[in-house]
Amino acid sequence: MLAPVVSVLALAVVLVCAVVRPFRLPEAVFAVPAAGAVLAVGAVTSGAVREEAERLGPVIGFLAAVLVLAKLCDDEGLFHACGTWMARWSRRRPQRLLGAVFVLASLITAVLSLDATVVLLTPVVFATAGRMGARPAPHSFACAHLSNTASLLLPVSNLTNLLAFTATGLGFTRFALLMLLPWLSAIAVEYVVVRRFFARDLAAPATPTDPPPAGPVPLFALLTVAGTLGGFALASATGVDPAWAAAAGAGVLAVRALVRRTTTPGAIVRAAAPPFLAFVLALGIVVRAVVDHGLGSALAHVLPDGTSLTALLGVAAVAAVLANLINNIPATLALVPLAAASGPGAVLAVLLGVNIGPNLTYAGSLATLLWRRISHDHDHPVGLGEFSRLGLLTVPAALAASTVALWVSLQLFGG
């Protein structure tokens, strides 16, 4: 009886501390001892810990490489160039700025992961709106929502995708093909709802300012990102772990930055976020303990079987609810092994739920929590009521539209 209780308490402590971050300590400070506790009481065996390490090892390596790649792209001026383009293209019109934010946030989330949108693009969006004299709320909320919703497209777009990619049994390009329609559908719903929700803010006149001068295009960074994307597809087609392609892209930019002395080895290591990587591994161990002591069997009774439209809608809904209850990373770890028995379509439906669902509550994803802190740092506190109202308008509609689009994709291209 001790093992189930300790497992649940350990997960609760990890999630609460990840949300609250007492004394601004890294999530790993609480997650690693929690993993040690479930191991100490026998909730997981050393063999199970080894299995989780082997399963999550490539995912963690991939995540580290992508985080380094995104940070070095920022050092190359890629996100500054994005801000300049947004300011010049919007022509002092907030509605055009919102469109530019949607385009860039969707592409950056898909290619460089949701962390790049939250950590690197959101401050640029605040600065761009400030220079225009535009109200920042619509554009900031767009970054928050798209960091989750727009992370559907590629296996590299979100940690949840990376955790589920192997279970889908799909290659990189086939994953992207099946998720293209859901990705476009969800983004379209987000755009329509956000534009109507913030109609007054977008209609407010912006203060006339001169757009910033155009700087040099970070061509080397763009070519490296394009080459890395091509490497993902090639690696998947040849049976090579895509983490090697991510590492190669990060390595190219790292060597260039070190030679030019624009970074240091220590800065590159910090960009990889070792505490967060440790948190992911420790969280996987804690979730394994909870799943093995009751959660797995409970979810197996409520998760629909098959890949009919009704079943896919049910899977996506269960995943969205669970993501908001226990965060989307634990939800992915718990649901993917169960959904895999129904085939890749069911696993992709889980991803729809755990990626779109977190826009409903702060606790749904760590990216949303991080975005909230960044918003506060830019003197734009986010009200729970406003966040929840927008989530209630976007999440059900985007989830339904994207799930129908996934079902259509499965009919057209097969699972």
C-alpha cells in the first residue's frame, strides 16, 4: 500500500513545484528526489528505471540539441530579424501584426520547438508591439496559444511529440504529412477566435513610429535550420535517430560561434538546460510508478479503442482533460503506451489532446507557465479569467477541428 501512496504524492509534489517553483529553484531540485523516493519504496524497480532511461535518453539528447540550436539561432540574430520583419510588414496596423505573429510563431514552434516561441519570440513580440504603440495582449496570447497548438506538425516541435514519435511507428515525413491538416485546422481556429476575442485591442490606433531599419538577414542560421530539417527527414528514412541530425545542426552553429567568440562552452552547456533534462528523466520515472500502481489500468478503461472518428474524438478529449489535470508531459507518458495498441492514428489523437488542451489552464504545460512569467517580467500580468475565457473558446473548437482533420488525413493517406 505504501508504494501507490508515495507514487501519487511524489507526482503531486513534482507538478506543484513545477508550477509554483518555490524560491525559483529548477524543477529538477524537486523531481530528482521524488524519483529517488519512488525507487526507495519499491514503487519502481531498478530495471524499470533503466528502461525509462533507455527510452527517454534519445528524447533528452534530441531536446538538448534543439534547445542549443534555438539559442544559437537567437545569437545569430534570427529572432531580431523576425521582429524587424513583423514591425515593417505590419505597417503600424495591429491586425497585420497579429497575422505576422501567427505566421512566425507557427513556423518557429514547428521547426525550433515551442520553447523557442515562448522564450525567444515572445520578448521580441512585446518589443515590437511596444515600438508600434500597439496593445500587446493579442500578440502575446497568440504566442502562448501557438506554442502549444502549433506544435502538432513535426516530431521535433514539442517534447510530447518526441515522447510519442517512436510509438507511432511513423517516419518523420509521414508524421508531418498526417499532422499537416490538423495543424492548419487548429491554427485557423485559433486565429479566428483570437482576432474576435481581442477585437477592441486590435482596433485601437497604434502610435505612429518609424519601423526599425532592416538589418542583415541571418542567412547562415537559416541555412543551418533548413539543413537540419532535411537531416531529420533523411535520418528517419535511413533508420538513424533524428537526434544526430539535431546535434549536427547545433554543432555547426556552435563551432561557428566559438570560432567567432560570440559564445563560450559554458554558455552552450547552459543553453542545453541540464536541470530541465534531469527533470524530464525524473518525471518519467515518477510517472512510471504512478502508471504501474493504478493509473494505467484506470486510463485503459476510459480510453476508447480504434481509430474511428468517434474514437479519435474520445482519445483527444481524454488526453486534453488529463493534460490539464496532471500536465501534458505526464499525460503523454501515461497515455501513449495505451493508445499505441490502436495504431498510429490513436497516438496522434493523444498528441492533439496534450498539445491543444493545455491552452485551457496554466498548469496544462510548462511552456504556458514559462510564458506567464515572461509576461509578468514585461509588465503585462495575465489574468486567470481572461486566460480561461480564451481557452474555453479556442480549445474545444480547435480540438474538434483538428481531430476531424486527422481522421480525414488517415482516410486519405492511411495510418
